[in-house]
Amino acid sequence: MHADRHLRDLYTVEQVRALDRRANDDLGVTGFELMNRAAAAALTFLCQQWPQARRLVVFCGPGNNGGDGYLLANLAYEAGMAVEVMELTDTASGDAARARETWQRGAGLTHRWRQDASLPPADVYVDALYGTGLNRAPESEASALIERINAASIPVLALDVPSGVNADTGHCPGTAIRAHATVGFIAAKRGLYTGQATTKTGAVVADALGLPDILWQGMPADAVLLDAMHLGPRSRDAHKGDNGHVLAIGGDHGTAGAIGLCSEAALRCGAGLVSVATRTENLFALNCARPELMPHGVHGPQELQALLTRATVLAVGPGLGQAAWGHALWLTALDSGKPLVLDADGLNLLAQEQHRFTTPAVLTPHPGEAARLLEKSNADIQQDRFAAARELAQRYGAVIVLKGAGSLIAHPDGRLDVCTWGNPGMASGGMGDLLTGVIAALMAQGSTAWDAARIGVGLHARAGDVAARKGERGLLATDLLEPLRALGNGIEHE
């Protein structure tokens, strides 16, 4: 049995190195044999992606990633392609040196990179400069080559990781290859699916190199790629009381839209009832926009209490503000002990007054909010999104959705899922308000905070991708409501 089922599992660089050693020590598969398998897998993928490709240029560094490149070049040359290798240095060692010798025994062309040289023409460039071992900015000579490759209008296949990307975190400390596709080996590296890496990898595939399932025994994944999920069908005798009552709290002066979006998303994702605690001035607009909502004008905590007693789950924060009115409602909501989803100003207030949750809670910060919650900078959060999400979950005792490219869902016990859906068009106002309502609705219908966050993030991102079929620029939060309903029912939206 081969290990294809592990390819949704994500591993750290150190874990992949341990798997590599196991293959060597326990299975008798040498490092050079793994290098040959990687080269063959990469060439097969390249030919599938670019079936018309006849000319390759392979850029090789001195390490094992370069070794993969030399062997791929040799296989391509033997298959009748025109192949040239451009190398950073001739100081390869170990298996990489053996791979270089294999290439040089053929008749392919090899060039040493010089900054005053032009790059050879090709149908595809292959990036084998740096692998998973690089956790710093590339040096100046390599950086100049990377910039030259990126400037060329030639598709790039990256081997294992685009050079310059930290395979553990997705952070790019300096220049990095912008690949059109990336083929990984043995196991999927977690950093390729979040943060800056998502702008560098192109399509990502992982190849287990024919290694047996036993290799992974006793090696739990560090994270998992999110599955497409939805709630099951309802009982034929279901009524609205079976599907929970969401109370959305927010909408200070001038922000009725935020709490309205949150509330309508909760309805569209199946909450039986949705009430809104908001400013009195918002009632007319909310009633007109969505008559199925039950908005209430709330001046302070006493009026909120009556609504809290009837609620199953709270959605707190969209348009809440941080002034006296919002602060008082926020405190009352937290003191109620109700399960809740906290976003926007609900998170900003939490950063000012620390609170550890003892009842089910989901916090949905973007990197700026996460930075305030952890008293760090935005750059600190983005440098290692995995560590930030897990630290937030531990500190606050809540499920964390760290939003952004490759959103992360972290549990206080260390579990972490990575969402690969979503698109840049979703970087617009109101998207986070929708997500708050989606997750709250799923909790109201009986999902745990963990499952509601995972299902909700996936539905929200997939709905965004459906809506973006008409173009990413100009995408509105309300464009997601129709596909949210379909996907939430397990119907693939046309």
C-alpha cells in the first residue's frame, strides 16, 4: 500500500527530514535513489503540465535540491529534450555531487551563472536552486538570478519548494521564485499553503515517491489540508427550534451593514432564528433589507439580557465599535457564558481586556487583530502564522481562525487545519462579517466550535471562489450568499 492518503497531511521540514532518514535506515532506500525518484516524478509532472515542452533550462544550486535538478535534466535529455543546466556553483557534495556527475557524463550544456549573462530561452524553467533547508534570504548572487527568472515570461516548475520560500512557515525573508507549479516530494510541506508562499507556488502537488505506508507510522502530521464539508440533511420533521437561535450583537452608529451581513449569513447557513441586538436607528434598514431577521434596539446591558436568555449562540463584533455602548454589550455577552463567535471590534476589545474562554468560542482575527491580541507586530504574525494561530488558541482557550491567504484553523489542543480555497477578490469589506455569521449558524445547529470553524471557513472560501468566476475585482460580500446556501446543502454551485 502506498502513501497517497498521507498527501493531505502537512509536515514540518524536520518531520520530512525524519521521514527521509527512515526511508534510508529502515527501508533501505538510499538518498540517491530518492533523488532519482524525485527527478522522475518531477519530469512526469512537467510533461503533464506542459506537454508541448521541448526545451528546458534547469537552475541548480549546490544542495540536494540541485541534485534533483541535475537528475531531472539528465532524464529529460535522455528522453530527447533540449536541456541546459545553469548552476550557481560547482561545489556540490554528497548525493548532489553524484547527481551533477551523472548529468555531466551526458552531452547536455552547463553554464555557470554570471550576473552579466542572459538566460537561455526555454519552454519551461526548472527551479532547483534551494530546497527546504533555506530559512534566510538568498545571497546576492542567487537573489539576482531569482529576479532574472521571475522577470522572464517563461513558466517555472519549482522542485519541492520555490527557492526563497520558507517551507515551514510560508514566509519569504528575501527574493523568492514565483513558480507556476510546485512538485513536492515524500510529504507535503506545511508552509507552502499559507501566507506569502501562496503567491509563489502556483499549483502544488506532492508525490510520495512510491514509499510504503509504514514509513508514516508513528509520525503524526503537524497540520491537515481542510476538506470540503457541509452539514447533513435535516430530519423531515425538523422545525426552526431544532436549528438554533443566533443573536448577532453589533452595529453601532453608521455600521448597520456589518451586523446585517453577519445576520443574513447566519440565516443562509441554516440557523432557525436570527435576532440582532443593535442601535435603534438601524432597525428600519435591517427590517427592509431582510424581513426574516428579528432586530432589536438595545441601549445597554439590561435590554441585552432578555435577548441573551433566548439565544443558542452569539455572534459578537461586526460594527460593534469600542466606545461605551459596544464595550458594555461586549462585557455582557462574555459574562453570559453563551457559546460565541468573536470578530472585529469584539477582538479589539479583547486585546484591551484579556479573557480566557471556558465555554465554546471561535475567534476570527485577521493578522492585524492577531498582532494586537498577542501584543506583537503584524510582521511577527505573518512570519510564522502557524505559531501565531496556536499561541492564540492556547492563550484564549478558543478555536482560532487566522484569516488571510491560506487561512488557518487552530484548536487549543494543537490541531490545525489549512484552507486552500479563497481568492484575492475576497479582500473587501464585509467578508469577515459573513464568516462570523456562517460559523455562528453552524454552532447553533449543533456543531462543535472546532467543526463549525472548519466547515464555516471552507464554505465561506469556496463560496468566494464560486462568486469570483465572474471576476475577482469588484467582488462583494453579498455575492457569496447564494453560493453559501447551495454549498451548505452539499450542492455544487453551477
